Amino acid sequence: MKNYKELYENLLKEFRQYKLESIKWGVKDFTSLEVDGQEISEENAQIALTDMIRHHDCNNGITWDTIDYYFSKYSNEVEEGKEAWNNDNDDNE
């Protein structure tokens, strides 16, 4: 039987190789998108990621088009520019 240190080192080696060979999508891929008039919370990004992984077409994989689709499905509209500034500062008048 191998000792724990050897098992641990083998597991670490296997994990490092996995990280090198894997393509990963994550919450940050959603939250880092900049789409005019849209934003996504970390909570909704996690929901979008989970939904995307469960329902993507495995023949096509996951692409930025897939990310965009789920971003638009779970993001919220935000006000921008002068209109947003006016709405935020109406109380000062």
C-alpha cells in the first residue's frame, strides 16, 4: 500500500495535468462581459453557468455565442448615461 504522501503527490500531479488540459467556463466569463444597457449579478451568473452547462449542445460545445445567449437570458437592463445620472440625482433638486 502506498503511503499518504505518495498518494497526495500523485493526486496533485494528476490535478495539475487536468488544469493544463481543460477548458473551463466560469462565473467571471459572465460578469466580465460588457454589454450596453445590461448587467448580470454574480448570483445570476452562477445560475446562467449552471443552466448553460446542463443544456448546451455537446456537438457544438460552448462558445462565446453560447455565453452571450445565457448572459442575455439572465442579465438585467440598467439605465445608462445622462438619463441614469438624472434619475440618480433627482432627489438633489
